[in-house]
Amino acid sequence: MTMRQPIFDNLKNNFRKGNITIQLIYINVGVFLLMSLFSVGFLLFNRSAYSIFSWFELPASFTNLLNQPWSLFTYMFMHAGILHILFNMLWLYWFGNIFLQFFSSKHLRGLYLFGGLCGGLLYMIAFNVFPYFEPVVESSVMVGASASVLAIVAAAAYRAPDYRINLLLFGPVRLKYLAIGVIILDLVFLVPGDMTNPELVQRLASNAGGHIAHIGGALSGIWFAASLSKGADLTSWINKLFDGIIRLFSKDTWEKKPKKAKMKVNHSRNMDYDYNARKKESSDEIDRILDKLKKSGYNSLTTEEKKSLFDASKK
């Protein structure tokens, strides 16, 4: 325990101190490791963890979505393999930091969710509208952060189209050309080249969901950046919703705080009570002195009684 504790403390501190890009990477990697551990545990008992995994995948069928509506958001934090998450997280790290040069952390967080949502909805709409996808609509599911990441890439490209990045084997490339190239590649891979092979058509039709989601994510990123330049923030509602959820589960929200205002009122009331009590006591004392003066004359008063009567006459 003494050796493990510093590791978890370091991870927790790095998460808290890191920017939103690092935090999103931590969340994605954490989910991936957790699901991997579940898979290994189930495998040791000759069981499959897919029954758990499938609850977080986004189905193409709207009917299946009714059974797991949360998957519209959870799918963008799930990954199918080590290479899948590796490339997505590398892109998120590189382009997330570029994005933060022109937009805020809240914009990145909101666009990650908004881009994933738009990509997922376009994927579902396409699979239910176009007859080409009809054979696989009931069995098709999707996972991955690609739509969210491409929304971030496209928004950065719209905001700073001539921003140059160095690509291996290609050298310096302007961001706008990279975004356009990715969208074109996704369009090309939507349909198989050999339409005469039924098995190939069905397999590639199933894989086309990811390419459609990429396009949806990229378009949402352009939509966000264009709207923000006109003063409209498309991510504001999703950020407010997310902040509300965080406050709901925050410990500070449920801790009972001292009612300072009430204590102040009570303190004020106590002061009033003490003042009135002292005032009544002084008034009773003056009344007693006046009665003595009336009955026995001024010379019968003590020095202190004379002083009290003199002070009272000044008020």
C-alpha cells in the first residue's frame, strides 16, 4: 500500500493540474484500462465481457438506442483496441493543444462532447436512411473518440487555416489542407470499390459508420467555429449541463454550511434583549430614587444615588 499510494497520488495530481486535453486523455485511457481488466477477468472464467462493453457502444438502430440512450455520450470514451486508442489520443494531444491557442478549455470540453454527439447522430441517421446500410443497421455499433477529435481538428483549422504543422514524410502542412484531406479520405472509404462482392460490401458497410461519424464530427467543428465568430457558442448548453452534473456530485453541494445570516440575526436579537434589560433596570433604579426623594428629601440620597439622578437628568 505504501508503494502504490504515491503512484495514485501522482496520477490524481497530474489530472488536476493538467489542462483539459490531458484530463480527457486520462479519462479515455482510464476507461480503456478498466474495460481491459474486466475482459481479462471474465476470460479467466471462460466468459466474455462484451455483455458489459456493449452497454456503452452506440448502436446504429434507433430502436436499440432506446434501451441505452446514455451510449450517445459513452461511446466516445470507448475504444476497440490499443492502436485505436493510441492514434485517437495522439491526435487529441497534438490538436487539442493547438485548439487551446485559439479557444478556451471549456470550449474544448464542450466541443469534444458536441462533436461526438453530432458524429454519432449522423452515423445513426445515415444507417437508417440509406438502403445501402439496411443489411447491417441492426447489428452495427460504434465506439471511439474519432468524431470528437476531428471536431477539434476542424474547429482549429477553421480558426487558423494557415497554421503549419510538421508531418512525418510530408513536412510542413497547413492545418486547412490536413482537415480537408481527412474529410476526403472518409468520403472515399464510405463505400467499397468492388460492389460485386456481397461479403465485402457488408463488411465495409459495417465499418462505414466510423467514417460517417468522422464527417459529422468535422462538420460540427466547423459549425462551432463559424458560429463562435458570430457570437454564438454552440457548446454553452452542453457545458452548463456538464457543470450542473459536476455540482450535483460535488461534496461541497451536500455539506451543511453554518447559517451565518441566521446567527447574525440571533446575535442582534441578543444584543437588543441585553440593551432593553439594562434600560429597564436603569429606569427602575431612577424610579426608586425619585420615590425616596419624594418621601425623605434630597439630603436622604446617597452620593451614588445623587450621581445617578444627575446623569438621568442629562438624557
